Amino acid sequence: MIHAFGVRPLVLRVAEVSVSIAIWVAVLAFGGTSPPFFFIAQVIILGLGVLLLAVSLLRRAAAVRLPVVAPLFLIAWVLLQVVPLGRHAPHTLSIAPYQTISRLLLLVTYLTAFYEILLLSEDPNAKRRLVYVLVALGAFEAFYGLVQYLTGWQQIFAYVKKYYVEEATGTYINRNHFAGFFEMLLPFTVTLALLRARNLRQVAHQHEAKLRSLLPAPELLPLIFFLFLAVAIFTALIFSRSRMGIISAAVSLVVVLSLTGTSSVSKRTRLAAAGLLLLGAVGGVVWVGSDPVVMRFETLGREYDQSGQNRVFIWQDTLKLIHQHPVVGTGLGTFSIAYTSVQTSFLTLLVDHAHCDYLEVVSDLGVPGGIVVFGSILWILARAAQRYRKTKDRFDAAVYLGCIGSIVAILVHSLADFNLYIPSNALVFTATLALAAAERTPATAVSHADA
């Protein structure tokens, strides 16, 4: 009894704090692209997974529906790629087993984090705190990136940047991955602002003297705060000058604001929130200077006119690679090695990614593996949309809607980039998927006051 009621709540809180620290460490350490730094986040997540198993917390969460088929299939599929085949001359399906095993460890890390956040989200208060941890991380990166752009202090802590020295990248090396991080968190700030706006509007309806009743309302300051954060994040994203990042964020916001029309959020509230966000972001960009951002889009046509030197040719070569290995792929994480066999563009450079997550995943895992990966993401997206319409809890609705916008943004950005192969962004995306998949059990499905 002491173990059940004393140790487990403490372990749950330790797990919550540990997951939050791991996500922050992954993002702040160059976006997780430095293996030694990201190793810290991996140790935290995997060690926490062992701890949760050791105290039998899975038994406590027996009522939680844990998806196991797709994750087990993916792990088994990658293991199949590295298992030696043949007696006399053993070989593997993966053309580079070491790279595949390294990526397998990352895959296990993401899946462990997914289950940890899924279990923690059974507690509504823990779920709320995890969302705020992500939003706080987004706020830190936004202000860090804006300082870089506005002051010319192009450093990542003590490291002096060598690339993208005219753009905002925060603690990331690559501006596109910086934008990919923001497009996942921007929907959460917008949906939390809409939640406060809805509550504030209800206060106004209950009083005749609307203006005087709104000023002391407890929802007013949180509304202003979340709108301010949304403007800061959107502005920092724009100053990253990532074209796909800006497009993806815009698409996700359209989806979020469209879906709010199916809820009790009024059209006037949605238009007011969207107008304030757009006005703030445009005002900031115009004040600082919009020419560099506009020029990025103007160069799009010229960039794709360069014969053999753009992403379209990489995609065409990747399709050839998929055609050569359609069933089991070349091995998880082996693209940079396998691509050399079909490379017809950027012949003097190492092409380490396909610049399209869909093509790279299929080339790595084969068509069946690609179907499982993106089919699982779309399944979670569909379930989140369904739960958003059904839930009566306003905060849960805001979280589901934020997850929908986040997933849509990455799915759009993945058409022309490789955010899912950037460890920190993959980890944040995993957290978003877990929050989207989380569902209140009957024991916890009670109404909670909005914080």
C-alpha cells in the first residue's frame, strides 16, 4: 500500500519533469544534430522508460489504450534489415547495418517518449503542464531567434554560427528545422489564445457594461499573453526565411481556424484572434524590414530553373532508389550511402537527405514501412479530430486542436524537407502525437476548471 500510494505519484512527477528536461535538452543542443548532446536526452528518456517498467506503472495504466501493433511492426521491420542472412556469406538487407542500428536506437527513443507522454497524459494536470512546457520552449526559441536577427549576434550560446548568419535560427543550425520546430508549437499558442478569448466573450455576455467587466476578468491577461507569444513565434518563423516553414504554418493556421468553426467559438472571436495575430506579425516584419523575406520567395523560380541542381532532381533519383528496393528498403538511416548509386545531381556534394520525408522514409523502409509510418500518423490525426469534436473539456479541445495544426504543418513541410530526421523535431513531433493520442479514461474523465 505504501508503494502504491507513496512511490508511484512521486515517480510520475519525476517522469514528467524528466521528459520535459529531455525535450528542452534536445532542442537547445543544436536541435539534437550533435549526437553527444542529444545522447543526454536519450539517456533520460530510455532510463525513465526502465524506471517506469521497474515500478510497474504500466499495470496502473491498464485502462489506457496503448497502441502496440504499429510500433512493434516498425521495430521488427528494422531488426529484419540488420539480421545477417545466409550461412556461407552472411549479408543484411540494410546496405549499412551500423547506420541502421544507430537509427534504430533513435526510433526506440522516440517510441519510449511516446508511451511515457501517453501515460503521463492520463493525469489532466500533467497533460496541462506538458503543453505549457512545450509552449515555454517555443517562447524561448522565438526570443532567442529574434535577438539573433535584430542584433546580428549570430551565436548559439558560445558557438559562432557559420551558416545562415543572416537569418533567425535560434539554437538550430538550419533555418528550415528552426521553422519546423515553430510550426509545431504555433498552433498550441493560437488555440490557447482562442480558449481564453472564448471564456472572455462569455464574461462579456453576462454583463451589460462589457468593457468594465472585461478589464478585471482573469482571462484577459492570459489572452494577451498567448496572443503575444503567437505573434513572437510567427514573427521569428518568418525571419527564419524558410519558405516551406512559412507556408506550412499558414496552412496549419487555416486548418485550426476552420475547425474552430465546428465548435462553439464564434466567427467574430476567430476573426478577431486571426486578425490580431496577422496584424502583429505583419507589423513586426514591416517594422524590421520585409525585403529579405520577400526576396526568398522571389528566388524560388530561378532556383528551380537550375538544371540538375535542385530538389526535384533529388526526388527523381530517390524514386529510382525506391524502385530498386521497393519492399524492405535500403535500411533505416542509409539514404546518404544508398543515394550515391542513383545520384545524378549535386555530383560534387554529399546528399545526406532526400529533402522529402515521404520519399526518404519509403526509400529507407520500403513501401510497407512507409505505409505504417505515415498511416499511423494519419490515424492519430483522424482520432484527434474526432476527439476534438466530442470532448466537453475546453482545455482538452484546445490541446487536440493544437495537435491537429501541428501534425498538419509537419505533413505539409515534409513534402520538401526532412524535419522527421532531425532528432529534436522528431522528439517534439512524437510528444505532439502522444498528446493527440491521449484519451481520458472513465476514472479521469471529469470536468476540470480552466487554468
